[in-house]
Amino acid sequence: MQAIRKSVFLLITLSLLVSCNGTSTAMKDDGTTQTRKKVVGGGCDGCELMFVGMPKNIDHIDTSAGWNEKGQKLAISGAIYKADGKTPAPNVILYYWQTDNSGVYSPVDGMAVEARSHGHIRGWIKTNPQGRYSIYTIRPAPYRDRSSPAHIHISLKEPTINNEYYIDDFQFDDDQLLTNAIRQQADNRGGSGILKTVKRGNLELGTRNIILGLNIPGYPR
């Protein structure tokens, strides 16, 4: 019983040592403590590839390699806000990667080997002082096995957050593969990623505003 009480006390103590600035304190085997930084967003498989090939100078507007390829031309724009949902968030890097018009993450010659799994339609924007961004690309096709709706993956890197993290993909409200069940399972990280697009000539337009920290595990408050 005494051993159980000690274990419970230790767990409570360790939980109280988690601070609001994104660090936690853990007990080592020798009885001393060490401080560890928390991973905002809970980790992300592949998000770290945003740093592979990242240009030094990033604009708030990006035109993807797919823009001149076969497919429906697509423009996505919006603003990124701080956690209050009102204050523009400048200098946030948004990295995106997507399938091509055939539903494949298609690499091209000359790509870095480690980034080939993201395909060649990938890019970066950095929000301007008003938090604005725009992406010109093509609408991605769903995977060839139609196992999920068409989507564009997103990861973010904020100036004051140590690690990158993902938010909900861009998806399309008129996609027949985007079922009610899938909609209800969405985490809404950063807010809903479902785009209601409109056509203007040969261009499809979509808008998404993003709120930093919204539904992001471990986000500092």
C-alpha cells in the first residue's frame, strides 16, 4: 500500500511540474529532474520535410509547380490569426504538399531524395504583416484507390514555436468522397479545412482563415 501511495504521489508531482511555457520536468533514474520541451501538436509524420528545399526568401504568395500542368487551376487565400482569432499573425510559414492530377505524389528529377514522398507539387508561403497568404496551384486528385477525399497537406512553423506541426488538410466541400462520417471525424486543427469553392472562368477560388493554436495539443497559452 505504501508503495502504491508513493507512486500516486510521484505521478501527481510530475503532472504539476508541467508548465505553461511548453516545457515539462521529468524524473530521471538517479532521482534528479530534467527539463524537456513539449512537442506542440503532438508530433507529425513527414512535417519535418518542410525544411528540405525550403527557400531562404519566402513570399506570402506562392505558385506551385503544378500550376502549368494538367488539372483544374485553384487559388486558395486567407489570413492566419493568433490564438485570439482577431490579431493577424505575420511571418508564419505554411508548407503544403499535394497529389497531382492523377492522384499521385509524383517526384521529378533533381528533387532531394528525402522529399520525394511529398511529390513535386509542394511549396511555402510566409504570411505578410496582415497575416495574409495566397497559393496558386491545381486541384489535387484523390488517391487512385479513392481511399480518401482529395486534399492538400499543411504544416505550420511559427516564429515563437520550436517545432512545426500540422493542421487539418485543405479539402473540398463538393467532393463526393468527403462523406458526413469523415466530416464528423475532423479535428478542426486551426479551424475547418473544408473549402467551399467558386468558379471564376477557368479558375476555382477557395478561402480559409486559420487560427493558431485552435485544437492543437500542447499549444502554449
